[in-house]
Amino acid sequence: MIYSYITPRKKSLITPELRLLFIFFFITISMLILTYLFLVFKDITFEQDKKDIEVIEDKLKSELLKMNSDMAFAEKQRDLAERVFTQNVVLKDSISNVFDLVPERITLSEVKLLEKGLILYGVTPSKDVYDFMLQAPLRSIFHRTYSSFYPAQNGWLSFVSKNYIDDEEIPRNVENVEDNIEIEKSEGVIDEED
């Protein structure tokens, strides 16, 4: 007995709706797995990049330290060169000033420039010429001046003049000058109103 006009369909356990649902679940799970694998790969490459960057950073730090030491050395060399140049300029000016100081009637045979003094060797026509033309300017510059004379072969006098500057009379800085003024005020050398 047949009650239906159509042939019956085969019944399956997986319906088309359920199959569609499984396909969506499969696609979703596979996307999650691929995203997880991508993130794991990125994490591994990030860790490797981090190690590479740390190595590069250490290398750059060591190069920076070397560069800083080279710069410090170059600055020391520059300071030394400036100091030598300054000393040479001062020495040149000092020598020029010494020769400007010597009058035409006095002849110098040797000049020794010391850190705190000056030694002159030369010939003068007389002791008076030396005293008035050379020793007076030397005494205005130096604190201690010693001269010795001996006769030369041509009838003139050979001389040796040793001139020194005392350290304690040269103030090192403004504080020392102020300290000296306070000491002199306390000793009564300087009036308070000065």
C-alpha cells in the first residue's frame, strides 16, 4: 500500500543544514589555528629579533664607549695643543717685551727666560747707563733684581742680571685678594672706609 505519490528520500544522519554548520565550524577552527600558528611564528621571530637587537645594542654601546674615550683623548690633545700654543704666544710676547725693554746702548749676549724670573747676560758702556736705562724698568717688573759686573776686553762692562718674581705677592684669584684685604683690615693696615 502506497500512501504517497513521491518516492521517499534517503534519510541521513547529516543533514545539509548540519553539514553547513560543520563547514562553518571547520573554517572557524582552522582560522583560529592558523592565527595561533601565525602568532607563535611572530613570537619566535620577535624573540630572535630581540636577541639580534640586544647584540647590536651591546656592539653599539661598546663602540660608543670607545668613541667617548677617543673624544676624551682628542679633547685632551686639543687642550694640550691650546695650552702649548698659549704658552708659545706668551713666551713670544715675553721675549719681544724683553728685547723692547733693552736700550740701544746695551747689548745682550744671552737671555734665559725662567718660569718666575729672567736672567740677562750682556755688555754695557758703564754701570750708570745700565742702572738708569735697564735696571730701573726691571725693578718695576720684578720683585728681586741682582746684578753683577765685571770688565770686558773692549773697556765696557759685562753684566749678569738675575730678576725674580715672588710667588706670595701674586694673588692667585679674587678670593685670595679679598682674604688679604680682610687680614690687612684686621691688622689695621687698611682703614675700614677704604
